[in-house]
Amino acid sequence: MEHNHDHDHDGHSHGGHHHHVDPNGNGRAFAIAIALNVAFVAIEFTYGFIANSTALMADAGHNLSDVLGLILAWGAVILGRKAPNGRYTYGLRSTSILAALANAMLLMVASGAIAWEGIQRFAHPPVVAGLTVTLVAAMGIIVNGLSAWLFMKGSKGDLNIRGAYLHMAADAAVSLGVVITGIIMIYTGWYWLDPVTSLCIVIVIVIGTWSLLRESVQLALSAVPAHIDVSAVDSFLRQCAGVTDIHDLHIWGMSTTESALTVHLVIPAGYPGDIFMDNIVQELKQRFSVQHSTLQVEQGTTDHACALH
């Protein structure tokens, strides 16, 4: 739903923004993926313990953190739909940033625990039931592959859903690695491959999680979202008719999918009219994916320095 832009008497323009709905039925995809993965985690950890396989238990730990990540992402989607109120004037959109940050930290902690167990097993590699490892990990390929497929449709337009899709697809690849390890152990008895595989899984998780952690921390600190070029936005605003200068340009992420902008435009001729302001807001939305813009007009008759500089 599109809100009309409202303009107050001292020349401020408040750009509208879209309220995102859930047209692709992502709620159902989350519910099915979470149910499948919870069941699989229980099976994988149990059989990993029985088969004495750190690789299986590592993968179970990874899948458990994915389940929690899916729950966080789903919760953020639901909270993000809550309408703004007197206390939360932007609504609860930024819960998706907190969910991404919590998810990344969770994965890092899980990785440390898996790595510690794997390193301890290097000294005395225990006998591992290779056939059990292979069969359970093969089930993981099916569960994670199906989960990834559920998110494929929604992943095209939503960063949050794309993250869930990529996570599940990567899990299917990790399970494939465990299957190959299990087959090799059956025929060679190289049980040291089990802790090696668990450490490889840790490396894959850490590499994949690092960018998620970095970007979520940046968004939590109100950094400019990675997909927005500040200098291009600055140039566009300066080239608008009648604008002689701009200052106090701030751009930040309201959520993992929506961005906001505030800026002061110096227009000596005075307020240029609602249509002019609406056009700038629309251009910012279409060209730079800034969903919520607030533009303040000044004539430049006094010195306005940014208080943050």
C-alpha cells in the first residue's frame, strides 16, 4: 500500500514507503522447512552419537543453528509487518537486522564448538560407522534440498528469504561432502577423515557466515546499505533543478530489505512544490532502492552545518 506524501508548512517533505506483504506464501515455506529440519536434526544427532561421528554431529549442530536462524528470520518477517505506532514510528522492521546479527553470532559459536571437538579427535580417531554416516547424510541432502526449493521462488526479491535459500542449498552441499566421506571410510577405514570433514564443515560455515556477520553489524550501526552508492545519490540530488547545495545526507537500513534517507536541500528560490518533491522521492525509490525519504528545503540564508560533523 502506498502512502501519500505529506508536506508540512516549513518546507519538509516526507516520502511514502511500501508496506511489504507476503505474496509468495513464505510463511508456509518457513513452517515446512523448520518442521523438516527439526526432525532431521534430532535423527542426525542421535545417529551421529551412535555411529561415533563428529562429522554427523557437526552437521547436526550446523542444521540446528539453521533451524534457529529460520525461526529468527520468520519472526522478523512477522514482526516487520506490524504497523507503526506512537512508540515505534517505523514499525518493527529493524528486527530483521537483529535476527541476522543473532543468526551470525549463533553460527560462529556453533562453529567454535564443532572445531574444538574435531581437533580433540585428531589425536585418537575413533572407529566410525561409515554406513550409518552415509545413509543419514544422504537424508540430509533430501531435507536441505527440499527446504532450499521451498525458498527458491521468494529468494528473487527479498534478501532475507535469499539468505534462507542459500543457507539450505549450502547445507545440501555439506551433506553431500559427509556422504562422500562415509563411503570412503567404509572401503578404506580412514577414520581420521571424520574429524577432517567436521573441520571442513566449520570452514565452510565460517566463510559463509562472515559476510552475514559483517553486513548485519554494519546495518545495526546504521551504516549505508551495501547496495547503495552514496556518491551517486549525492550527485543525483545536486543535479536536481534549483538545488545549489545539499548537506546532512544520511542513509541507513530500516531493515534487511528497506532503506531510509534524510537530506537538506538548499534551494534559494524557495519551496519548489509538492510535485517536484514527490518526483525526487520517486526517483530515490526507483534508482537507489530508498523506500523512505525525508527531504528538508532551505533557502541558504543561514549557515546550516551538520551537527554530527
